[in-house]
Amino acid sequence: MRKNHSLLLVVALCGLFVLAAGAQEQNTAEMVRHNNAMLEKYSRSIVEVEYFFKIEKQSEVPGLKVRYLCPNCKNYHQKELSSLISSRQSQGVPGFVVGPDRILSVDLHLRPDWLERIEVVC
């Protein structure tokens, strides 16, 4: 009798695991479909916003750090804003076109006189 209960318990647990795995696969497939639909809907409004810096006095350099995606290791790293300014590099961040003359982007908390220009790359 004890073997029957154990066997019944094992069969029931296996059935639950199979049902859970099937539901998870269905949820994953549904999530992929949803993400693809969202990507298709918004892909034309995604842009890259490039911030170009100009700071005349070295004492004015803000003590900010910016994150960037490393193309080699595919991880995010931090870099001092002063190193970007000294090497004359720009900082690219994602943005979204929300109107004919409006772009929604990350606020880098910079004073307007620290910016040389802002370019939007489609």
C-alpha cells in the first residue's frame, strides 16, 4: 500500500511539473510575441542622442560618471565625464521621437553652457 501512495505521489508531481513547464513555454512564447509587437510598433521612433561637451575651464568639469555599454565584453562600465571631455568624445544615450520637433531622452544633469551641441542620429 505504501508503494502505491509513493508511486501516486511521484506521478502527480511529474504531471504538475509537465503542466508547469508547458505553461512556462506558453508564457515565454506569448512574451516573445508581445515584445516583437512592441518593437515593431516603436522601432521607428527610437533614436540615438549624442551629447558633445565644451568646457573652457578645467575647474568647471562636473564630477559626473556616465555609463556605457562595452562593445568587447557586452557589460556596462562607468567613465568619468572629465575623461570624455578631455578626449573630445561624445556621450550617446537612447531617445524616442515623440513629436515632429520633440525628442525624449535621458537627462544628463548638465548645465547648458557645458554643451557644445546635441545631435540626433536615426
